[in-house]
Amino acid sequence: MKLDVATPVLVDRVARTRAQMEAEGVDVLLLSTGPDLPYLTAYAAMPLERLTMFVLPRDGEATLVVPRLEAPRVVERPEVFSIVPWGETEDPFDLVAHLAKGAWVAAIGDHTWARFLVDLLASMPSTTFRRGASVMSPLRSRKDDAEIDALRAAGAAADRVAAQLQSGAIPLVGRTEAQVSIDISQRLIDEGHQKVNFAIVAAGENAASPHHHASERVIRAGEVVLCDFGGTMNGYCSDITRCVSLGDPPAEVADAYAVLHEAQHAAVRAAVVGTSCEEVDATARRIIAAAGWGEQFLHRTGHGIGMEEHEDPYIVEGNDVVLAPGHAFSIEPGIYVAGRWGMRLEDILVAAEAGPEAMNRADHDLVVVDA
């Protein structure tokens, strides 16, 4: 896969990566499958048994080692890297070791297959390996302007599907969760996504399982339906959760949703530059706990998002990372009552000096629909 990223953007990213390598004491960065590779090269390797690896020394020329039959898929970027294709009878691991120039410390991409690492260990016996996240996560977690534009576009597309859900344009009653999940998935594609990452549809008691897999259970009038969906659009992810009520909700459900709405809104307001991730999590958690639902809030308040659905920074207790401009993340508190119902409310935000910018603007109320 090739991404539409301008060469000057890649040059800047590589320069910042090398500065991070210097700070971390890393001699060479080795990236294979996963999002780190396209972030620096605009090329995503297919998950094959043949090794593709980007070799980025802290000093020296960057090289993309790629199977010869895959080389035509790579857009050459001579200002960023050179391409070294390898043939079927060559050993790509020895080639990578040669390009690494006897590095003492190598950071290897977190998505690299274990089989590749085992072979690299044999080819680079004097090298100490560490996780590539030590280099890449601080860079990728802070989005540049082009990435924020991509997140805006993906979020707006997901919003349009959420609006269809809330308007009653997506039939619910009498259909299975799986049928509605397929419907939402197709609508994401129709709105411009190239890939659907998930489309959770959970009715009634099933919504008490936060990651419920859409089933053959038929949706009935009078219950709440939780829909959490997102995909990838031009390399960047969307993610939104909205609940709708198929008729007026019971008082307990309406009251709990009011608490959830307040907690989500407060956490969004708290997610300003200079505030720690754990404090944003605590903001939502305090409100839900004070209303007596603390034990029913089962998960962290949010996760980072970008080229992956889940990435740094995580909005969770114990994460003292301070929000900085460009951090992109979800705010999604939930309340779940086993065997009865569950609800969650989620937006994607980007931290900015002027305050958090929401990528999602679909109605935040528990909308009553006749669908």
C-alpha cells in the first residue's frame, strides 16, 4: 500500500526520528510490518513470510530492504531512502545486518513478526534489541497538520453514519445485530473509508459487554442499542460510539445516561494541553463513581488514535504523560450493568493550544428513534 505523503514531510519525520534515536541511545531503527514503516516511507509492507525492513542508521543512508517481487509497489523516495531488492535465494537478514553496520543497540518495530526477530538475533549476535516504541511512539502520538486533517476527514465521515443511525435511516427493530453491523460497515465505505476496522452493534443486555461481537440476536423495540464503529480513511482511523433508544428509555437508563453524558463532557473539557492523561481519566471516573456507577465503569477513559485504532497516549490511571499539541485520543466513558444494559459515549479529540478539538460532532444525547 502506498500513502499520499509529501516527500518533505517524510524528510522531516526521518530527521525527528534520528533525533529521538540520539536521545534514546539507539544506533539503528529496524521497521517491518505495521504502521511505523508507512509513517516514515509512505509504504506499507504486506504481511508476508518474505522480509521487508526499513533500516535507518542514526548516521548514514536509510535503506528499504524489500523482496524483489514487491519492489514495483514501492514509490521511490531518493531524498528519504534507497531501495535494495533481494532475490529468492538471498538471505535478507544478513543484508540487514550488513546495512546496520555493527550497531550495538537496535530498536525494532513493535509489529515485527517474532520469526523475523529470531533470525535477526542470529545475524546480529552482538546487538542489543529493544522495542521500537521507545523511538516511534513519542513521534507518532503527536500528529502533524496533515495527520490532523486526515483525522478530521475520517471523523466527519463517521459522523455522517452516526447521523444516519440517530435519524432512524438505519433500520434496527427486527434485524439482527450482525445485519446492522454489516449495514453500518457498508455506510462507512460509502462515506469514504477504504477499510472497516470494527462495527460493534450491541442490543439490550449484550451492550453490557464493551467489545460485544455482533450476533444473530434480533433487536427489539423498547431497548437501547450501542453502536461503536470506525475504519481507516486515507491511512487514518475513525472511531465513534453512540447509543439510541428504541422508544422512551426507562428512568434508570435515562438517569444513568445523563451521568454518562456529564462525565464525557467533563473529561473532554479537562483534556487540555498540560493536563496528564490520568487526570482526564479521573475526571470522568469521579462523576460516574459519585452517582453510584463506579463499579460499572469497566475500562479506561480513552486511547490514542491515528494510523492505528489504538495507540499512545492512553487515557488511563497511572499514565502521567502530559497532553501536548497534536495528541489525538478518544474520550469514551461507559456504564455497564451485566445481564441488562450498557451504554458508552465516545468522541475523538486532538489536543491544541486553543483547547481540545473534537473530530466528532454527532448528537451526544440518547436519541429516541423509531427504526
